[in-house]
Amino acid sequence: MSNKHEIKSEKIHVKDIFSNLWFRVPEYQRPYVWDNDQIDDLLDDLAFALAEKPDLDYFLGSFVYQFKRAGSSPGQQFDENDLLDGQQRMTTLFMLFACIRDLSDNPKLKKACQDAIFQQGDEFDEVPERTRIAFAIRPEVQDFVDNHLKVDGGTDDETALESLKKKSSDPSVRNMANAVLKMRRDLTNLCEDPETAFELPKFYSFIRKNVLLIYVATENLDDAFRLFTILNDRGMPLRNSDILKSTNLGALTDVSEKERYAKLWEEAEGELGDDFDRFLNHIRTILLKDKARLNLLDEFEHKIYHPREKEKATGLMKQPLLAKGKETFKIVERYLKHYNQLLSGANYDETGDSFEFDNLIKVMLTGLPSSDWLPPLMRYFDRFGYQRVLEFLKKLDNQLSSDWIAQYSPTARIERMNDVIRAIEEAGSANDLLDKVNPFNFDEDGFNRAVDTAVYGRRFTRYLLLKLDYLYADHSQRMSLQYLSVEHVLPQNPKPESQWCQDFTTEQREEWTHRLGNLVLITTKKNTSQGNLDYKEKKVHYFQKRISTCPNSLRVLQQPQWTPTELQQNHYAVLRKLQEHYGFGSTSQA
């Protein structure tokens, strides 16, 4: 390419891709993740296209790559192309050719497949030995390619592949081993099915000559990153975190450090999944202590690495908060350790031989509207460890939940959490923070107004009931919060002839049906018909199997009857319980 900013886009058949192009899966790419469903879709579509439309082209999608000239990176001897989008598709075709090669006894077909996978070196003609796709900073994946794809017969060892599928520590290797086993099994079934008339040579020829893609390519890295959003329905789009990883790996010069931190990042992505970007946003919040206004990549680039704003106090440009490369990876590694420990459910020994801390974490993860409480908790743990951490967590939960219940805006709630982070960083110790600084400020009036009304249908109702379960729980046991829904004790629409309508007037039902004292959590889906049973029958036939893990529900349903007296007594009892926990004065009337 003569112009570094030139962007090329053309259609290209598979035979030209696997004859003329050489690919590298760069360090910022995620692991190979295609599973059985995606393999099924691809093979089914290709086999159908061969059978029904053998003379027509089949469009497989698009791929995006950055062209890299020989010598543009240390140790790069030849021109190659970094795949930004299309890794999953290209790697699958790469493995498919290896499977066809090993399942066929046709020498010409075997050689054609082998040539698409691997170029044998020839010192006399100065032809380099090359694999069609190289996996940068992924030695385990490259070993898999060398042992099971590059060599003739490499996919035949199904015992070894099964072992890798189950036991490999690398997610790409696990998924690639599974894909090879799946493709071998499906291709064998197609060949053995007399109704399909399926033949491997025809299938391979169809893929080579009829399957086409559209490529988008540029030599400029920034342009290439902008193009990664040009995707098709089978694509696995890059995330901002992938590019953030790339920029930080690019700042490292030591190969062993690149390998170590690339593996750290990939393992974290594999463990956290979609939560990984959220975790990186938590680190962003800890560093900046303000609401995110840009995407994750731009927040790091323009606010953390190269701030573009001035300090209000001095008028000078803000200083960088973090350097790219090792410093970034170290802080990710440090907070990843905190994050995993705090959310592990394994803090029993460190928090007073009790599951109270872990149970409250579970309640917050399940019931709160956001995870804005995690950055201050992670920062607290980073500074003070387990010192008074349960006390801190209770206050943190009470702050965010009471602001939410009192109808503070999301921006106001985030700013309150950021104030807590600032206080943590300024405090000399956990005791200073909790006893002297005390950054928590609860809106007692707003909270009490919200909870002492008809609350059914409000977003915070399930959280309040979870909180009551937590407050009534025996924390020598882990709480179970599976399949929870809110249920009325006094039903919403009792039958006119029911005991409910004898015990409650129409006015009482209108006033009390949707208030907190009449609500409980159940652990299975509702059943409207049984939910309207009279109280004694409802306890036995409806509630009995649905409240076994809900301490507040168990307490409520110990009542022998449920009349206005019991309902009102329970309502004010749960209000007092909540107010005592939040440190509020009681407004209860009973």
C-alpha cells in the first residue's frame, strides 16, 4: 500500500484469502469463542448452499485487518495482516481445512488443505516456513496449531483433543479443541448420510471457489481500529477493553511481560465475561472520582493518560494519573485481586466467622439498581483491607440504597459514591474514616416517606424485602437468593365470597394491600389461582414450598391468621427494623 491512510475494501474468495494472505491474531484480540451452535450454523449453511445452489457464490461476511509491512515491528520478517474483526471466522475455516485434510484419503485434497494451512519452507527458493494464521502472545494456542492443525493427521488424536477441551487452562485452546471435534463429527455424519450425497472434495472446492467475504484494510493503526465496527451477523466485535489492552501491550518492550499481562487480561476477560468492561470502568472511577462522560477507551486516553482539562484551583493542565504499559497492568492486576476476593463469597474467616459480609454483598448485587458501590468498596479494601470492612459495607449499602429509595437522580447517587472514595483517600485509617470523617449522609425523611406508602410495583420494593431477609437471617449460613419474586399475603383480587373479604373492608384492602407489611418474597414463580386462596390454605398449599430460604417470609407466615391487626403490626415491625438498621428515628405507629 502506497498511502498509509488508504482504506481498501473489496470482495475476495476463500481461495485467494488462503493462498495470498497471511494473518496474525494480535494481542488485543479476545480468545477464540465459537461454540457448537455457531459451528452448526456455519456447516449447515455451507452444506445447504453446496446442495441447493452449487453454482452461486455464498457470502460469509466481512473481515477487517491492518496491513503491516515487513520490519514494521521488532522481529517481523514478512508482510502480514493483523486481524481486527474476523478472527473467529478465519480460525474456524483454518481448522475446517485441517479436519477435511485428516478425514480424506484423497492425496490431492490432503495437499490442497495442507497448503492452505501451512507453507513448507524452501531454502533454495528462499520460501519461508509460515502458518497461515499466527497467534501473537499466545504460546498455548500456537502450540495447539503446531501439534493439531499444522501437521497431517493432527486432528485424528481425538483423545488428546478431548483432554484439551476439558482441561486446558487457555480458553482459546478449549474452544478450538471442541470446534475440531465438533467439525470432525459433523463432517463424518454428512459423508455417511446416503441422502446428502455429500463428498469432501466437492465441499472443499465449493468453499474455495464459491465462498466469498468482503475485506476492509488499511495500514494505519488508528484507521484500522475505527473499522472494527464493520461487522456481520456472525462477527464477535471488539470492545473498548480490547483496544485498551493493545495500547498498553504496545507500551511494553519486554516479551515476557507482554506474555504475562496478555494472559492476565485474557483470563480476566474469560472469568468476568461482559462484566470485564464494567470492572475497568470501576478502576476508571477510582482514578477520576467523577461520572463517566465518554466511552471507556476515551476516558482512559483523554482523562487518565493524557488529560485535556485544567485544574480549577491552579489553571494548569491536569497531570496524567497513570502511565500506559506496566503501570496500568499493575493497577488492573491489583484491583482484580480485590474484586475477585470481595465478590468471592469466601470472606467468612476474615469477617468474624460469619457470612454476614458475603450475604450483604449478595443482596447488593441482586437488589441494587447499579454497581456504583463497587469502586468505593474496592478502594477501601485497597487501603484498609478487612479492618471494619463489614461496618463500612453496611454504611455504603445504606447510603446508595437510601438515596435510590428517596429518589435521588443517578448522577447524584454517583457523586455521593465519589465523595466516599475521596474521603477514603484522605483518611489516615479505617478508624479515622468511620469515626471522624464519616462521609455518609442519609436522607431520613425521603426514605421514610417512600417506604411508608404503597410500595408494590416500585423498583426498590424487592430490594427492601431482600434487606429484611438479610436483617432477619442467621448469618452462620449463606443466603439463597434464587428465583425471587414479590408476593402479597392479602391478595390483590380476593374472591367476594372469600375469608379475605370478611376480614378486610374494601377501604382496608385499598389502603394496605400494596404496603410493605403485606409483601413477602417467594422463591418460585407466582401462581395467581393459588395466590388468591384463603390464608390458612394459602400457607399450606402455596407458601410452604416457596419461602423456605426467605427468613422474613418465614417469620411473617408464622402467624395463625392474617387480619388487619396482623398486617399492620407486621408493617410497623418491618419499618422499625429498617429504620433501626439505617440509624433513623422510628416513625412507626405501633
